[in-house]
Amino acid sequence: MSGFIINVDFSLHEASKKRSDGNQKHQRFVRRRRFLERKGFLKKKQLPAPQPQPAPKGHVSHQGQPRKKRPAEAGTDHDSFHASGFSHAPRTLPKGKDGCRVVQVGRTMDSSSQLTCFPSKVRKVAGSIKSLAGVHREALLSEYDSGLPAAPVSSKPSKLVAIDCEMVGTGPGGRTSDLARCSIVNYHGDVVYDKYIRPIEPIADYRTRWSGIRKHHMKNATPFKMAQKEILKLLTGKVVVGHAIHNDFKALKYFHPKVATRDTAQIPLLNRRAGFPEHETASLKRLTKQLLHRDIQVGRDGHSSVEDARATMELYKVIEAEWEKHLALSRQQE
């Protein structure tokens, strides 16, 4: 044999070389693409579409709805909620005690954080809350109304006075009652007015046994017209307390608004407290003895209008809160 012919096939080597070169180029392409994605140079349509993962069996899809945060992620949304108010708040708030919806004001969820509680059946009455930062609990609650009737507010002490008048008899047989003395005390029992008053008609009966008025009291007495102006000036805009007060207003020839009148002779609460029949018209003397444990209108010198006015105010204070609440509810029903 003159020689050997060797036929070597290098196709496998070249294919493996091309495959390795292709892998390197692909890797460089992938690295370049990722770099462009991070820099934001690629358009959205050039980005690869996210591959939806198959939902586990029995799972209900909520596609298109915001993903609920896990308990571990709940604290991450506090900054945005704290800065933007209710716009970033969860749609359903956790319930606290008494069925309240609790809103977390602070940044952390520890037990020392302040919780603001809103009743579950409240209605918004004015404005909208933009931010909870720096807002006190009282300020937040003041913007909500529970829907219940407002608590009755009793009259201010400066707006309360008690009045008592003493009368004498004028006209034929002294059968007409005319004003001869008027006393007014404030809420604390201090005298703001006490004068003897001379009637327009001549006095036929001084009724000293009950009124305590005598002839010498009329020498320097104030004329009725002048006294009437002084008294009405004091009563205007006030809540007036009296016992059988319609008799006092009749003697003054005056009509006071009913809503600003408190007659201790016409309130069943006092009789109930004293143990008397509710619809009985008990005298001021009996009520004072039973409830205040004090004797008034004793002796032969007649009644003292200052003493009676003070006793009337003290009787009013005994049932003030309950009485004012009752009157407020009655006005609401009307």
C-alpha cells in the first residue's frame, strides 16, 4: 500500500463551538436587556408580559381587585394613611369594644398607641377630615353626631331668679289683691330687689297676718308704676322661679313667657320627693318643711317675701336636673 488516506469529520467540534458562541451572545443580550430595563429605556410594549400563575384548586380569583395585605404588611401603609387621611385607609376597619370602628392614629401598632373610636352607626354632620396628624380625640368626635337627642342643658345660674310678692286688699271690702312688696333673689339666694310698693288704689285691708304689711311701710313706698318698670327690667330675659307664680305676675300686671317660668306649685316631682300626692297643690311652707327641713312663715308678723323667695329657689334646686330634663323632652315631643 502506497499510503493511507485519513478522513476526519470536524462537524461535531464546529457545532459545539457555534453552540457555545451562541450561548455567550445570548447571555450578553440578556444582560444588556436587563440593564436597559433597569434604566427604563425599554417601552412597556417591549417588556415581557407577566405570566399569570395558575390559581390553586378551590381558590376564588379576585383579578382586578387590590390585593389584601397580610398582617405583617399592615404596618407598611401607616405612613401613607397618616399623611393622606381616610383616602388610604382600609375599607373595613377592625371593630373595637362596643361595636366601634377603631382607627389607628399613630405610626406603630403597639399597645400604647392612641386609638380613636367612632361608633358604628354615626353619621357625618359637617366637613371632612383631611388629616389625622395632630388632631385631638375630642376634636374628631365633635364632628360626628350619634343621632340621639342632645342632652338637656339647665339654665345658667346667672339667668335664674326667684320672686315672691306680698299683697294688700283694695277696692270694696278689700277684696282686690294689689302689690305691696316684691322681693327677687338670684340663684344663690342673694337679694337683688326688695321694696315696699304703694298701690294705685287706696288700701282697704293690709292683711298684716299674711302679708306682714303695715301702714307705716307705705309712707316711703315706691309708686306702683315706677316699681313695675324696675321689676320687669330685672325679669326680662331671665328664667323666673316662683310658688303659685301666676298670682305674682297678676299683681305685677305682667305676663312672663311660659318657657321661662318655673312654678314649684305645679311640678309633681316635688310632691313625689316630699311624699305628697303628685297632683296635690302643696303649700310652700309644707314643701320647705318636708324637703329642706326648715320652718318658714312662723310668728305673728306675717310672711317675709325674701324668705319665701329663697325657699322657692332652694326647692327648685332639689329637682333642677330632673325637671330641666323633663321639660326638654316635653318640648322635643311637642
